[in-house]
Amino acid sequence: MFIIDRFEGDWAVIEYNGKTFNIPQEILPSTAKEGDAINVSFTMDKEATKERKKKVKSLVEDMFE
């Protein structure tokens, strides 16, 4: 369970398993407030990953030409 501990400027301090970390407040719902429990899910963006790898490979190749 993720809990919004507090807001600091543009950041939300999130508590998870007794540890805290910051996330940009803008990615939370506009109605989120301190003490709210939030659900978080992650998905892999395979296309974006492929594009990033392609860009890095191109940069490396340019460095060694």
C-alpha cells in the first residue's frame, strides 16, 4: 500500500513499507491529499525501450566513427 505522507513543493512524499520516496505531484490525481492511500501499477513500454536502445546505439556508433 502506498500512502501520501505529505507534499513538499511540487513533490509528493510517498510511504511504502516503512520507507519514503518522492514522486512528482503532477502525476497524482488533482484531488489527492495527505493520508490518501493510492494504487500504483507499472507497465512496460516495449516500443519506447526499443527506440531508446536504437538511439543509444546510434550515439555510440557516432562516437567511434
